[in-house]
Amino acid sequence: MTNETPDWDPEILRPFAERMDLYDDLRQRCPVALSKDGRTGRRVWSLMRHADIQSAVRDTDRFSNGKRLRLDGRRPPLESDPPEHTRFRRILQSFFTPKRMEAFRPVSEALADDLLATVHASGGGDLAVEVARPLPAQVLLTLLGQPKEDWEAIKSWSDDLRPQSLDDDAQTAVRASDANLWSYSRAVIADRQASPRPIDSDPVSALLAGGADREPLDPDLVTGTVRLLLAAGHDSTTQAIGICLHHLATTPEDQATLRADPAMIRAAVEEMLRLRTPIVAMPRIVAQDTDLGGRILGAGDRVMLNWASANRDPAAFDRPGECVLDRRPNPHMVFGSGIHTCIGAPLARQEIHVVLERLLAATTSFTLDGEPAIARMQHFGYTSLPVRLEAL
């Protein structure tokens, strides 16, 4: 195998089962797989094995997330390395502690109840459109102190960033919506600069003030953080809710198990998402020439950490293709791993748990009532999930 001959083309749209088969093949045959970026021609390396990815996320000297070049600005803490990453992460982390999440739970429950009420009243509906799509964006905006009514605009712009094709029109929409999200972010920063809010309750004001240390952060970088949250803070959660609901709607025995024992919901969510990981992969940049598995990765090359492949690696999971609701241990990387583990994971889990708890408690069953539609570009969630409910 030479370094310049692509091993696969990740940009080809493939059905879910076919893609999983491809991941299985690459993990065995070519676990550090080369492809070429279709737009730039740059080399891209995909790490397919659980162990290789775990090693990479712990080696920020060789695999950087702070060297990604963006014309519109970086988005810390995701697109940053220590020590900058550490400062942003520490301030944000204080808003996602177990105590904070428990205090925020009534907000998630009220929003979920409001959305589910319409579905219950109709005896069914499209859970992707009516619940999974609006809930995470509404929760995020509430957490950020923004009007939850802005959710439709935020969601629409974020959707455009996940085009279902690579044609020119889709790329034009990507650029326009990205600009809209940056503009919204700048407006949030301007508002907090003009009228700061208490730093113990408002994440944006806390970042601008530098948290408890009172060492203000660069407003341009804080703008990038807001921009990051406005897409990453709800998009994958929407997909995750849809994935869990689809699994239960199509697996009545698992649905019955969780309805009989709601305490299992937490472990079941981890397993359902391991099996069908919402965020397929995330990038890093090679900071220095690196030999990995006999492949020579050059400084400046892009590396994709393939979470979806790692989460089905038989070296890390027994019966990796099966859904074992009470799987323990479950060392999945649904929310990433290492210093860039999703900071909003506790909130995402809360939203998923609330939806499943409420839906299972109010029904005797729910089943598909039509053909679901799947989002295929880098995500394996659903854009449509029609169901029929049998209420208690």
C-alpha cells in the first residue's frame, strides 16, 4: 500500500448497512485509511480502530484541533489546543455539572412535555419533526439566555451546514447559513457586552468575564464559542433522539423491557447510540510527521477519527453488531473522547432520557407508521420518523 493511493472514498453516499460493512473491512484490512478531499485534493487519513483513536485523542502534540484553518474564525474550545482550550473548557464545564443539570431538568421536561402533548393528542405523528428537531434547539437557547422562539432559524441554518449533496447550490446554502450563524453569534456578544448578565447563570457573560478568575477572554474567540454552540449544541442531540426512538419503534421487545424497567433507560441510550453513532467522525490536523500503523502521515494532513467504526470494533466490544441494552462496560465514543469530549454530553443525555421516559410512561406501544427518512451526510439520524401511538 502506498501513501498516495486512496483506500476508499468516504464522500460516496452509502446505505447504513453497507457503510458498516465497509468500516468492518477497513478496520481489518486498512485501519489507517487514506482518502482525498474532493474539494481540495488534500490527504485525509481515517482512523478506524478503537485503540488507535483513543491513542490519538490523548496525543494533542501530534494530533491537533487548534491548527484547523478557518477564514471566519476559530471556535474554541473545540478548535483549540491547551492552554487556550483549558481556559474555555473550565468556564463552560461549570454549566454542565451534575448539580446544574439536575436544576435544569425541569426546563427540559417542560419543553419535552409541550412537544409530546401534540403527538399524544393526535395518536401519533412525526417524532423527528415534531419532537427531536425542535427540542434540543429550544433547550440550548434557553440555556444560553436567548429567545427559544429563535430555534427555527438556528435549526434551519444548522441543517444547511449538513448538505445532502455536494453540488454548487448546496455549497452556496452552506456559506449563507454559516454567515447567518456568525452574525447571530456576534449579536449575542454585543448584547452581553452592552448588558452583562450574572456570570454564575449566563455562559456567554461568564466567558467574556473570564469566569471566576476574572481574566477576560478575547471577544472574537468567545464569538467563535457561541457559534460552535449554536450548531453543535443541538444538532447531534436531534439525531440521537431520533436514533433511539427509531430503535424502540422497530424493536418492540426492547421497548417493552424499558417500559417495564425505566431504570434501564440510561444504559440503553448509551448502547443504542453506540450501535448507530450520530456523529460519524471528527477531524484533527497532523501537527508533525507521524508513523501510524506503517502509514506516514505528513504534517498538515487531516485525520478523521471515525467514532462510528470504533464503536463497532470487536477488539473493544463483544458482539459489536448487537444491541445489548444493559451492556457493561460500554467504552463507546459517541460523545468523543479525550480533552475534546463533548462538553454538552450531560445535557444531551438529559434530553434523550426525558423524551424516552415521558413517551414510554404515557404509552403502551409506539410503532412506525410509514417509511422513515434518514440524513446520510456524516450523520445517521432521521429527518422523518412517523409513528403511531397506543396511549395508556
